[in-house]
Amino acid sequence: MSHSTLIENALQSYLDRKPEIYSVLWDSMRYSVGAGGKRVRPQLTLEFCTLCGGDAESALPFACAVELIHTYSLIHDDLPCMDDDDMRRGKPSNHIEFGEDTALLAGDALQSLAFEIMLSPDTLGRCPADRAAAAACTLAKLCGADGMVGGQVIDLQYEDKQASEQIITQMHLLKTGALIKAACLMGCIVAGATREQLTAASQYADCIGLAFQLVDDVLDVTSTSAELGKPVNSDIDNNKSTLVSLYGIDECMRRAKELTQQAIDALSAFEGDTSFLRDFALRLISRRN
């Protein structure tokens, strides 16, 4: 069974709950998780696990957990108090479909569910407890105040202000890159990777995280809403500083290509077949959505 199929089946099973009184909450959670998306992060978790000699099925709960965290962040990111976006992945944002209150709670519930999944008895039956704890701790740190949430705060603080390249890069490493790094590292941790492999996975993640965001910022000003499945020019509308606004499209794409090559170079630390991860990095900079 392909990694994509494993991920989709597992996500459906984790969200297959229909409590009679508050079923709208689970409907809201399923709405955003099932809205599509490239499943970038869970794919990375499974690929790094198998690359380090582990079993993809043992890493599956952690792959799903990082996708649930990512989805919760998107729900909250679209709220009126944040980016105030009405569309996500070509559909009405969660708060447009279910209301702001339910959308907020759905994001909260997805975050809790992610950690429930990683630390459940079923997961500990597949993965040694010390590795599961280390992987869950990694995700907790990188999605929280010193990771994704911290990056979001930097983003908000610099609306209507001109941020330096250093601040914008730090924001991207946290807001976008931290969760990508968590995905890569969790796969390695579950497989029992060496310190050298963990360092290489971290370098790969940092590079593709920055490249991913550079391309995202370029698409925000060059693509259409139909192609992206969400509003374009949102950074301009929200008066946000981006590297595109500092250096222009061509320079940003040059940097994205350079970072992609650095990510590919980092894969030399692994003995197995790295073709998927190499091709994956290359696809990120040529995407149109």
C-alpha cells in the first residue's frame, strides 16, 4: 500500500467519530482535514522513517498527528482575528462554513487529538515508548511558542511594519519550517536514527521549509485564486513584509533553487534510496499551488 493511501485511510479512521450531542465539532474537524492538500508533512514523516530503516506503519500515527496540527493551524490562520481569509483549498474556510466559534474549537480539538494519537496504547504497541515520547515532545516544541506559534506571532507583529531579511527568515523558519522539521525528525526518531541522520534531516527540513515559503510568497503575487484555492495578494492586503517585497520574484526563485540544492546535498548522510525526497524537494519549487 502506498504511503499516500496509508495516510488517507488512517486520517479517516482517527476522525470517524459521531457523538450525538456535539457531532458538529467532528463535522468541522473532518471538513478541514478532508479538504485535500498535498499531505507534505505526513509524507516526509513516513519517508524519513523508512529511509532510516524503520517501518512506515509504526510512524503512521505521528504522520497523521503532524497533519492534524497543520490543519488546526490553517483553521486558526483563516480566522478574522488572524488573516481573515474566506477560502481555503478552493472551499469556504472552516469559520465560513461552521462559524467562528466552532472553527476555533475544531482547531483546538485537532491539536489535542494529535497528541492523543501519538501517545495512545495502540501507538505504543507499534513504537517503543521512549521513541514515541521523544517524537511527541519534538512535535510539541516545534508547533508551540518556540516554533510555529512563535512564527505566527512574529508575522502578526510585523503587519504594517517593514521587517528585515533576518526577521522574515526567522519567521519562515518558525511559522512554516518548524512543522516541516518536526515531520522529518519524528520519522527519524521512530526509526531509531543516528545523530548524524537527525542533523541531516534537520538541515533538509530547514532548506525545503524556506524554499517552500519563498515559492508560496511568489505564488501569492503571480498566481490566481483558482490555481491556489485561496485568495491571492493576501500578503499585500495584510501589509506583510515578504522577501518578494524586499528582493523581487527572480531573486526569491534563485534563492529557492539554491536552498533546494542544499536540501538535496544534506541527503548524502543517508545510505538508502533518497530519490523520493530529492524529487520531492524539486517539485516544491516548481509547483503552481
